[in-house]
Amino acid sequence: MQPFDLEPRYSNNEIPGKCIKCLAEQELYNCLRGLLGGESENKEMQQRYEMLLAFLKSPESQRLRDESEKYLAEGRKVTLRLSFADGKPKYELNIG
């Protein structure tokens, strides 16, 4: 499966922001809707769903969320890359 990114943002007057957890949950629900809506044979979507679910259940998710919030408060751009390495989920926080 190809890695994918979640890009959290702080809210401002013009754009509503979302934390990493909110973005992961939103993407998880989008995958679930797609899978229930007839794309159940879509292997990529199934893997993406499993990866997001693993991330949300992971003890690492809270640490990454806290760390990303700290950088967002400093005005920096944050991206969380989710991927599989050696059959295990891998989470990488990139700060810009």
C-alpha cells in the first residue's frame, strides 16, 4: 500500500482546522462508507481503513497528536505520514 499523509491545521477566521485524530477519524469514516457502499473489493481502501484504525488505537497516536499541536501552535506546517514497513504500521511526523 502507498503511504498517505494527514495534514492537521489550526482553525482561524477563514479556515476551520482539524487535529490529527479528527482527520484520521474523518478519513476512517470515508473509507468505511466506501467499503459499505460497494467498494468492498477495493484492496487499497481496505488497507487504508486498517491502517487508520491501527493508528487511532495506537498508544503512539496521543503522543503524535500532542507533538503536532505544539508545532501548529508555533505556526509551523505539520504532516503525518502513515505507511506500512515490514508488515507493521509506521507513523512519521514531518515538520515544515
